[in-house]
Amino acid sequence: MASPSPAPSSDPAEPARAGWRRILPKAGTSGGIRFVLRYLRPYRGRYILSLLFLTVGSLAGLAFPKLTGGLVDAFNHSGTAAREMLDHSMLLLLGALVVQSLFGYLRVVIAGSVSERALADLRGDLYAHMIRMPIRFFHEGRVGELTSRLTADVTQIGSTITTVSAELLRQTIILLGGIALVASTSPRLTTIILIGIPIAVTLALVLGRSLRSRSRELQDMLAGLNTVAEETFQGIVAVKAFTGERYETERYNTRLGSIVRLALRVVRLRGAFISGMIFILFGGLVGVIWYGGTLVQVGELSVGALTSFVLYGIFVGGAMGSFADLYASFQSGMGAGERIRLILDTPPEIALQSDASASTPPVRNGALALRDVRFSYPSRPDVPVLDGITLDVPAGTSLAVVGPSGAGKSTLAGIVLRLFEPTEGEMLIDAAPASTRGLVEHRSAVGLVPQEVTLFGGTIAENIAYGKPDASREQIREAARQANALEFIENFPEGFETVVGERGVQLSGGQRQRVAIARAIIKNPTVLILDEATSSLDAASERLVQDALRTVMQGRTTIVIAHRLSTIRSVDRVVVLERGRVAESGRYDELLAAGGAFARMVALQQFEGESSMRDTGSDIGIAERGIEA
């Protein structure tokens, strides 16, 4: 089989990112700083203490050039006085080193503990908030980009708290303190250093702005590259099945090539900036040494003072050179904080129900009614998915929803589960508008058995108990029995403690489906949604699953989204959807006799089934056709 053609160079992630960000509020200029400070506020005492220790350590560091100058001057003397002067200078240097080391250690430990606690609070809040966002937040986003907020952005904020902000303060102290000390040593030599500051600032503004912009763009592209890898790994079965290894490799390498080209531009900009700063720094030092040497020769300046001045010049130049990178890193951290803040400031769907009436009784019998319900997805508001749906499902009865792909069947199930709210019209449950109940209360009364079962990477018992976290082992076992899952579970060596693997890969399709049914049974919902729960199963597995479904449907209001029409013979009523509207409604036999859209769908499926059996030429197929005749 031929491999697909190489991926185009355009970035397909852009529409998804744009769609995801549509539901977020607009960014503010200083929102990131305020946001980070919000999470530092509970630990502000310790954080301020760490900054105090940083200040003391930085001031101790500023003493080194002065004390070194005194040490050099001691070399120009002889006798006992020179030895005492040398010892005194050395003791002061050691004392300054001890102070700097001790306070530096305390600062790192305290700031690190503050950062880890603040980041834990932030990461916990962000995860809890994201998981409560509306379903379209996840439909319009990409998994890689969302997890990047939890990982890369939070890590970037932590680096800003512990390293970047501390270095900004340290270099500011060194810059201002160094200028003040060199000015007190020799005002004339200070002029030479001050001449270089405007040049360095101009260079930082010109190249630094471009460097920050390119660096931010590079980070976004790296996030997109990670998303490609994550999506490929998640869909590795499809990649293998369609021999898409070459295609995915070329798609990844296309993105990677764009990243390398941008990274090289960043490297050239960074190289130009660093080279320019080094030229300004050492050019200034050359001028200081030359002019300072003339002052030493005429006796206006000592060798030790000149040494101190040169060292202070190096300190000031180094501080100036580091500001552009530190500021860029600080802006990246604040940008990460702003991206997270936008998510946290977006109301989750649970909070949107805060106006629910406290007097509304809980869902009891599960009678459902839809009144002229219309719905369009926010990304396609001009395309109606449901167009004036009116239905009544009495309590304890079953309704099958059938129709061609794209007719709105799964969207209707999403409306019942309140994953989506109607654009127009309303849904009633127990004769009360569904919107008067909170989402948690509503969804607690609704169970779902989907076509594509999602199992979590724990044990079978944990996956069944997901429907009722406080369930006892006896309740879990009984739910498995009713779902026809007990036999295969107990055949595993570990039984209910069998780990299902990521997304349930250790279980077959029928086994996963029965675990999902057990999960719905243990939840004991009033309303049950079966979304094509048997469409992808073989005949043997389908029979077991159908038996389990008949058990879970008893006494519950049930919505059956069906693809195989032969599986809905026993439902109370069938609704045929076409282009988001109800085309037909009635009992299975009534619709079949009417000869309309439903009858044509049944005939088509029977024809396809008979054609398939003729192709196999099996005795079973011949026998089944004889029975149908």
C-alpha cells in the first residue's frame, strides 16, 4: 500500500487554536503579573524574606571589588603594616563570601518552597477548572495544547518565580550599587562607563524586542510540534493500519524544519546581541584601564582603586548585558501566566448554573420532553444540526433515534445529557425545564453507554466504580454480573484487580462495552442513553451486550441511538431524523408498514446483509436467508 503524500507546510493547528480561544476572554496587558501575584499572596511572608536574603547576598557580593582593591593595595606595602592590611582584607573577603553563600542558600531554599507550593496550588486549580469547562472547550481545542498549559506554562511560571525575578532584582542591585560605588571611587572614570549605557540600552531595545517576539513564536511552534507527536502516538493503531509512518514522519519533519529555520534566526539575533554587549562592555573596560592607568601614573588613583573600579565595571556591564535575556524570560513567564489566567477567568459550565432554583426537586421518574429544540455548533452557527425537534418520552419507556450520518442523532443525545444547551427551545425533565436544575444534579440522573467506550488506565473494579465512587465490592460484582461481564472478569488471574491498560487496550471491544454497561448499572440512572452501543461488535459479543442492555433498560427512560436497526425491534417508539428534523415517528412495525424512510433504511440494511452472506457462501448465511424467506 502506498504511503500518503507529504504533509503540507501550512499549520493545521491554527484553526483549532482559534476555535478554542473563541470562548476565552480577551487578554489584558498586566494580567499575567497580577495573576502570578495572586498565587504568591498566601506565601508572601516567606517570599519577601527570600527577596530580603537575596538583597543581603547581593550587597555582600558588591563588597568583593572594594575588598579586592584593598588587597591589591596591600601588595604595594611592606613590613608588619602590610601583613596586617593583607590579613584584614582577606578576612573581610572570607566574611563577605560566607554571608553571600549563607544568605544565597537560604534564599534558594525559601524561594523554592514558595514556588513549589504556589505551583501546586496553580496546577490543581487549573486542572479542576479545565475539567469543568464546557464540552466545546475540548472539542475546539487540542489535547497537546491543553496539557501544555498544565505542564510547560506552569513550569515557565515556576522558573519566573524562583529564578528570573530573583535575577532581575539581583542585577538591578548590582547595576545601581555598582554605579554608585564607581562614582564614589572616581567620577571621571565613571563617565566612561556611563557613556556605554545608552548604547547598550538602545541595542537591548532594538534587538531585544525582535528576540522576544521570535522566541515567543518559537515556543508556540514547539507546542504545535509536541501536539503532532502526541496525536500520532494516541492514534498509533490508525497510523500502523494505514502505513502512515512515512506520512507522519514527513509531517513532523516539515514542522521541525520550520522550527529549525526560526531557531537559527533566533540564534543569529542572540549572537548579534551578545556580541554587541561584549564589545560595549570590554570596549568600556579598555577605556577605563587606559584612562585609569594615566591617573595611576600621575598619582591621582591607586592600583587597588583602579582594580576595584575595573571589577565594578565588569559587574555593571554584566548586569546590563543580562537584562535583555532576563526581561525576555520574565515576559515569557508573564505570558504563560496570562494564558492560564484567561482559562481560569472563563466561567466553567457548572458555575453557569448558579441561578438554578433551590426548590426544584431531584429527577425522579425521568419523563423527557423536547419543545421545538434547535441547535447549531458555535463554530458553525449558520448550519442547524437540530431544527425544531419536538419529542415526548414518557417515564420508563424507550425511544430509538435513527437516521443517516449527520442527521443529528448524537447531538440529540448530547442535548439530553446537557453536554450542549439548545440554541432555541427547551428540554423538560419531570415536566420541569432542565435548565432549572444544576448540571451535576441533572447528569447524576442520566447514564451513558457510548459506542466508543472510554476506560481509564486503572483496574476493572475502578472503572466500574467510576459510576459510583463509594460503591462496595459487592455492588461492583453485582453490576458486573448484570452486565454479563462477571464470567470474563473472573477468568482473569487478577479478577477485578486486572489493569485494563491505557484506554482499555487490554480488553476486547465486547469486554470494554460490558464494563461500560456495568458502570452505568452501578450509577443507577433514571435516564439512560445508549449511543450505538453495539454497532462495532461481532455477533457473539453483541448478543451478550444486548442481554445486558435489556437488564439495564428495565424501568428506565431510555434513548437508543441505533445504527443496526435489527437491534431496536423491542423499543416502544422509533424516531427517524433527517437533516436535523423528525421525518417519521411511530412503533417499529408501524413505520415498517408505512413504507417511508424507515422502511427504506431497513430494506437497505437487509440487502447489504444478504449480499454479505452471499459473498461468504457460508451454510449459515444460506440457512438465515431461508428463515427470512
